[in-house]
Amino acid sequence: MLGLGSYETAWTWLHKLRRAMVRPGRDCLTGTVEVDETYVGGPEEGKRGRETETKAIVAVAAEKSGRGVGRIRLRRIEDVSGDSLLPFVQGAVVPGSVVHTDGWNGYSGLAAAGYKHRVTVIKSGAEPAHEVMPRVHMIASLLKRWLIGTHQGGIQHQHLDYYLDEFTFRFNRRRSQARGLLFHRLAQQAVAVPPVPYHMIVAPHPDVLG
């Protein structure tokens, strides 16, 4: 429709726009926030729970809004240790907020970091995880469906962060009635971020936390 000369050009422009979907200095999540991790990739034989060799690990934070979901944050992380999970929460959630997690020890430093840490040990409870923490599980399910359905699952790990940004941008504005305003906001943010030429986009990602 735009008359672009090649798939490469269209792909590059889409990635330029994805890099503009995170507004510098955006507000962090507040109130009660569910936090968990999900895994993106095909099945792995012999791996259970949080074990993985080839899958990408995505940290998920979902704000509680009544019975529904408010805003979300997503980020690819290197592993599920406290060294990876705590910086994600600190970058996504306002200190003093209630952070609801399962009993994984990677979240044990949240109280010391200034959060009201609510822990639900899933294994010892009668309720399944998707009922105890419904918001993060719904976001994880929607994300995977979007990656497989819209993008056919053909996303390299080095580019995953920017697809997470696009999903977050779309989800957090899902109730907007002014679609033209969304384009206007994206155009505003596009001129506020540094230019990214093609050779930088295809270069290996320097930091999975970036």
C-alpha cells in the first residue's frame, strides 16, 4: 500500500517504529501489580518448570484495575535469578506498590527494595496459577497468541524486545477511541528517539536487559 520497494525496507521501517513505541520517561506501574515470567519458543524435551536452554524468558508485569488489567510492562531477561528479576520490577513498578508474585526465590529481594511483597506459593495452594494470578497469565497467553498468529512465530531472540514493545504499546492503548491520535503520538515519539539505520537493527543485541 505504501509502495515500498522491498520486504527489507518494510521490515526496517516497522522496526524503526517499534523502537519509538516506548516513550522516554514513561510512568511506572502503580497500585497492585502481578509479576511473573513466561517463555517464548518451542517445546524442550527434559525441561520442566523454569528450566530452559533455547527459549527466551520474558518478565511480565500487569497492573490490577478492578477485576481487569490496567497497564502492562514486558522485558526479555537473561535468567530468572534475583539479579534479573529485581531490576525488571524496579524499572517497571513504583516503589511502595504491592507486587504479587509466586513463591520463586528470585523475588525475595522485593521487600528490601521498598515494595509490599505479596507472595502466593502456587504449589501448596488449591487454586491453579492462572486463577491466583490471572492478569499476568492472560497477558502471557495473549502475547504468545499474537507472536504465533500475527508473526508466525518467526522472531529472532535479538529482535524480541522490540516486538514486546509493540505488544505493550498496542495493549496499553486498546481502549483508545481515537486511532488517529495513536498515530500522532507514535509520530511524536518517533522524532524524539535517535535514528537507527538498518545495520544497527540487524546487529546482535548487546544486552538482553536493554
